[in-house]
Amino acid sequence: MFGDFDRRLPTPEEALPGRSEPMHSVPELHAVLGTPLSGPYPEGYDIASFALGCFWGAERRFWRTGGVWTTVAGFQGGSTPNPITEEIPGGRTGHAETVRVVFDPARVTYEELLTLFWESHDPTQGFRQGNDVGTHCRSLIFTHSPAQHALAEKTRESCQQALYDAGFGDITTEILPAADFPFYAAEARHQQYLEKNPGGLLRCGRYGDQASPAGSRPPLTPSPPYSPSPSPSPSAGALIPRPPLPWADLLQGEKRAATAPVGQQ
């Protein structure tokens, strides 16, 4: 179903044309936090944007973080305006599943959110996260200021060295200016999905949802054989557990061979 767009981004000529207006509305309020999804946001609050695979679990990981005011699941990084969910897995929008995080910098710093981002997924897998395969699953940081960009690059360098020391390969995470890539909120059914559908974690998988106490990680489990998901909707259908997070290995002093990434950023 993917053609070769699970391994490369479309050119502008190959990208779907999209539409001038969104085809769906977005709920007014966050289902958990009770705060506006689309704004207005409080004065002095900042925005962070992260793509780390399935946005269902990733969004919950961020909304459970103190100092986060609201979160929005959506699509970013491609060229198709106002995409719909069904267009995303085919790869011809170029978008990645992304979480917008609005936060109070007096309560949680951008660096702390970056740490959560790096610890919540495997940033060496290219166009995949576990069994979820495609350019929509790639790792991205969209920065909203020069200061955010510099800090994102600094933490990527630190993370890369730690991963090299543990036997992993190159980080494939891109760091891009958010101003160059509009964010499109996903349909209502994807907003705070795991609050409305707790069993959806089986479909979303382990990445982006390590809800363990501070300073601990879940026990390591054997990595299952890789197989792409056949589902027509973003990040759905992969029902077997993902490989263990690299940070779980690092914290437990273990090394393992790097997982081969899909595609190249």
C-alpha cells in the first residue's frame, strides 16, 4: 500500500494537493486538562512540537507532565495543506504524527521536555518506530525560537554520544523551524485518544508512553521480529510489543546491536 513512500519523502510534485480549508473540526477543550486546544494560550507560555511515532501515546506522555497546559495531536513536516488521517500512512503528504505542547516555562523547562522526548522513543530508527513504518513515524523536533533550536541541537549531540557508547547507530531526528512547517490538528477522535480509549495502548505500542515513576523504567522484554503494520490508519494495527527503548538499556548498563533504520532522513 505504501509504494516507496514509506522510505522516502515525496517531492512537491508527488505530494497530495490537500485543500484550502480543514475537513474536520477540533474539540474546544482538552479532554483531560480542560484547557483550549486551539487557543488562545496564556501570555508567557511557550509552545514545543515533537514527532516521535504514534501520537496517541506521545500526547499522553506530555499531558501527564507537570507544567504542561495543553496538548494537541496533529500532523506537521510535510507539504500537503489540511491533510486528513486517511492520507497520512501512504506517505504522500510528507507529514509526521506530531504533538503540540503548550507549557508554562516557570514550571517545566524546554530542556526537560526535550529530555522526555529523547527518552520516550528510539531516535535511531529512521522512518519507523518499532512496527509502525512510514515517513509519518519519523522523529522530528519543530523549534519555535532560535533558543529552542540551539538547545535541541545540543541535546541531540549529547544523546548521540550516549547511544554510540551503547552500541546504537546514528540519530535520524531532524530539527526544523516550526515556522516553515504548518501544524494541522488531527480529527477529534485522535485528540487525547488514550483517555477515551485506554485499550488503545495495545495499538499505539510502547513508544511515547513510558508512564513509569521517575527514575525507573519497565523491565526489558525480548524484541519481536520486525513486520510492518498493514493498517490503513496512522500507527494502528501493530499489536505486538515494540522493542525495548534504548534508554532502558542504557540505564541498566546493557548494550545491544543498533536497530537498522528504515529510510534516510
